[in-house]
Amino acid sequence: MKLQGGINYFEPGMRSTLRAMHLQMEIMGIHSENLNGFDKVGYQRKDPVVSSFSEYVGVHGLSTSVDDQPGRISKSQNPLDLALSSKGYFQVLGREGLRLTRDGRFHYDKDGNLLTLENEKVMANDGTPIILPVIPDTPDDIVIDLAGNIKVVDRPNNKIIPVAAISVVSTNGAAVLDPGIRQGYTEDSNVVLSQEAMMAYPIRKTFDANRMMFQQCSNLVSTAVQRLSQM
């Protein structure tokens, strides 16, 4: 007895070309998002991941992966601007719970809470929000080393007070032992404009090819309908 198997899939050409154009538009949207994030601090570019069966399932076979390579580091004038020179994320606590970010532009409030620009609390590696024991006269009195250990200068008492260590974790929540925190720096996005433009070119060409095929199929259908109506 001979067993035969396989997948036979037939469908109208117009439907397949429409699905292909929809998929290419979604991929272009991912690259457009990368271009928009070029000048955003800590933005990490996204790569489209297309499954093997995307020609059958369309956009349902499309997902994204995040490029976690560090971006360009630029010096700033704020000592509470922190940049990560290695892979990892700052842990911050907001209204919706913990989230991860590479945007290290921080400040502190009148109560000594170390906060993000969105006033989310910056977390320490012991799982608690970071609170400065004394309010420094200026941000320059806060010193942060490469490991993320924070110290604040208590000028009235002429001493240096250890505060906490900033929590830096990987995407799975594991602690990053050597985050390489650079104080007084910001991390730009890791988007390369020329690379995004080159990657978008073949996507546009594929979209145009499917569009032309759709137009040809549409013309053939219109011609067939006209001839049938004349019979």
C-alpha cells in the first residue's frame, strides 16, 4: 500500500495578491516605526519576522523581534542622565506596574524619589524604589558608578552616604551584573537610517509587483465579465 500526503492549496490570484500587499504594508510600517524612533532616547529598532506560511496566512504570520544592541552614547549636561553601555534595561515602577526601559533620563522630587521623565519610580536591585536619604543641593552631589551604585554627598554633615544600586535586568528579568552605567550620558537609538532605507527598498518593489499582478487579474476578470454579458 502506497501512502501519499501533502498540502494542496488553491485560491484566486486576486485574493493572494491582496494578502501579499497587506503583509508588505505591515512590514513597511515596522520600518517606518524605526525611522520615527531614530531620534528617541533609548529606542531599540524592531525587525520583522515572517513565518514560512505567511503567503497563506498573511499578516498573521508576521511578528517582530527587538534588536537589543546598545545605541550611540552622547554626553549630556545632566548628571542624572544615565546610559547603559551593555545590554539590559532599567526597571521602573509606574501605574501599570513594572516596566523596562533604556531611557535613563532621571530626576528626583522633593521627597527624594528617583523618577523618570514620566514620574515613574526607578527601582533598586533589592526590588524597592530608590529614595535619596538626603536631598542634595544640586544633582552634581549624586555620584553613580559603572555598576549602578548611588552615593549622595551630604554637605551639611560633610560625608558621603550610600543609597542603593540601580536595578538593571535582561528581558527575562535576570540581573545584569556589569551594566556599564555611564553617568552624564544619554543613549540614542540603535537605528541606522541608511540600513532602514536599504531594507525598505525590496519591500516596496515586492509591493509594486503584487499591485501590478492584482491589476492584471482585475483586468482579466473585467474582460471575462464583459464577454459573458455579450453572449
